[in-house]
Amino acid sequence: MSAFLTYLLNGLAVGSAIALIASGLVVIHRVTGVVNFAQGTFAVVAGLCTSSLLGLGVPHGVSEVAAVLAAALAGLLTGLAAVGRPGTSPLSSLIVTLGVGVLAYAVEIVLWGDQPRSAPGLAGSVTLAGARIQTQHLLVIGVAAAAFALLALFFGRTYLGKALTACASNPYAARVVGIDVRRMGLLAFALGGLLGGIAGVLVTPLRPISFDTDVTLIVNGFAAAVFGALTRPVVTLAGALLLGVAETMAAGYGYGSHQLEVALGLMLVVMIVQAGRRPVISQESA
């Protein structure tokens, strides 16, 4: 039982990191209608920046904040390339984000090389009900919970958050009432970069980061975001936690080499079941 609880708690931490990646995808899609396949790149940039800054002697806190801001800047630049030109279709923007992700490989290799890098995090572990969990894992869970709570307040209670959502719901009406749709799109990409950067600085102490780590991050994040239909943050969080627990359980019980396949297979089954239930629900409500 203690092993099961350990895997469960560690899985929640992994899922929380996935949720931060997925939340960036959701934010950008809610505002622009674009699926940003460069989202994993923001986490990689933040992780590599953190490792470099700490290696140069910059203290903790300053290094992580600077790295997250660098990821937000990367998000803003990606937004300029993807939605900065008026009239760009969501499909064209999606292709641009794929190109940005490929270009980022070359830039990261030039700046940091092709070897994985890591960074020190919170040391020690905590025992809960007989289960041992790293302190860094608890930090990941806490930060993810706070981030989703702030996102809910931002989009639900603030004028700026509602303006961002209006841009995706009805861009024409948003322009009529004076909302700058292009500026809101750039802000959404910067916010997506910020969320990806937070995930990067939290994950880097737990697993080495290299230029191609974004593939695993975006696959997991996209699966969780699709689980929430790319618009529902709370459901996205639930999907990410389910994915993280499934991966950790698969690795803990002897299927470590297939943990991603097991987790994504489970997610696919859940989404198929969800899709099968939606027409029934709509008919009953009608």
C-alpha cells in the first residue's frame, strides 16, 4: 500500500507539470483558436535558462524568475510569428508554431549544446501516510494548484480575462466593442509562454532537459488539453493528473519502457467514451 501511495503522489506531481503545459495550450486556443505546438519549447527554454543561470552563480529565485520571463518572451515572439499578421488563419498559425518548434531546436543546440542539463531543486522528501514523496514534487503540485486557481479568477472575474475569451468566441464582435484582437492574441501567447516556463523550471530538477524534451512535453500536454476540449481548464487539469498517475503507475509496476504508451492509451479510451456520451446527453437535454 505504501508503494501504491508513493506512485500515486508522484503521479500527481507529474500530472501537475503536464497540466501547466496543457494550460498554456488551452489559454492560447481559447483566445486565438490556434493549437500551439511550440508550447513544449517554452518549458525547455526555461529549464535550460535555469540551469545556465544557476551554473553562473545566480541565486535561486532570481534564476527561476528570469527563466520564466525568458519563456514568456519566447511565447510573445512565437505569437508575433503565428498571429501577428492580421488575417492569418488558425491552420496557418498552427503550421507556423510547428516551424518555430523546429527552429528552436537549432537555437537551443547552438546556445546550450545537445547534452541534457539539470538544475538543483528543493532537497529532501516528506513521508505522508507511509508514502515518501520528494519535496520538489510537493512544490510542483502546489504551484500547479495555485496557477489554475489564478487562471480561473483571471478569466472569470477580470475584464482583461473576459476580453481574451471574447476574442475567440466572436472576434468581429470583440473588435466592434473596441478590443484589439491582435494584441489579445499576443498576450495569450506570452501567457502561454509564462505557464510553460513555470513547468520548465519545476521539472528541470526532477528530470534532465535537452533540446528535444519538448516532444514528450507537448505530447502529454496536448493529450490533456484535448481531454478538456482545448477550452476547459478544470477538465484539462483532471486529464493531466490522470495521465501523470497512469505513467507513474506503469513505470512503478514494471512497465517503465512503455509508460507513455500505457498512459496515452488510457487517455484515448477515456476520450472515446466521452465522445460516445455527448450525443446522448445532448438528446436528453433537448
